[in-house]
Amino acid sequence: MVKKKDLSLEDKKAWEDYIKNPSDLYDKDERNQNKNKKGRFKFDLHGFTLDSANKKVKEILHFCIDNKYKELLLVTGKGIHSTINKDAYISKDFGKLKFSVPEFIRSDLELNKFIISINEADIKDGGKGAILIKLKNL
């Protein structure tokens, strides 16, 4: 393939139009959201602090409820790389997202009224590193 040294105005306009609407590109994420079984929304909480994760979970739950999702899959990780073991004042269990997020949801009366169940996800969905939340149909 030979590279053009200077783009013509026509080529530049064609490229800009293509970038605005790349109709022939395959959007894997959009396809997966559309075909997700039973209206499941998935979100990865890796890298969030406990406080920011709780705020984000509340925001996501409201989004899922408003958009009539039936399930929410939260990827929390297993906490094996966590540094909380070094701090004597932090619980080894509740300092990890996989324990603190479900407890946060259960303790929030506003959120709890929308929840059917909170369980560990199936192995194929993340196992011990993910939480599956089933939502009520409202």
C-alpha cells in the first residue's frame, strides 16, 4: 500500500464523515448489551474505593431500575490483591468490595426495596469475584 503524501479535500471530508458515523464497524459492546440474557446490565468496579464504589452502585441501580433491567452483574474482584491486611483498623472482609457492596445495598432502605436477591455470580459470570443482583419488576 502506498501512502499518499497530501490528502485531498475530498479525502479529508470523506474521512471526517466516516469518523462521525462509522456504519461498517462492528460494536461488540452494543451487541452484547442487546443480546444479554434476561435484561442484564454489567459493570466492573475494579479500581474503585469503597466509598466511590458505593456511590457508583447506587447510581447504577437507579439506572437499571429506570431502564427496566432484571439483573445487575457487578464485577468486584476477589480482593486477593487488596492491601487492607496492612491496616489493623480495617476489617479484612468488609474492606473488600465483594463484601461491602452487598452490605451497603442491604443497609440502604431506598435501594433495598428494589432488590429481590443478592448472590455470588455463577462461575461463568465471575464466580467469587462478582455479585449478581436480581431486581424487582416495577
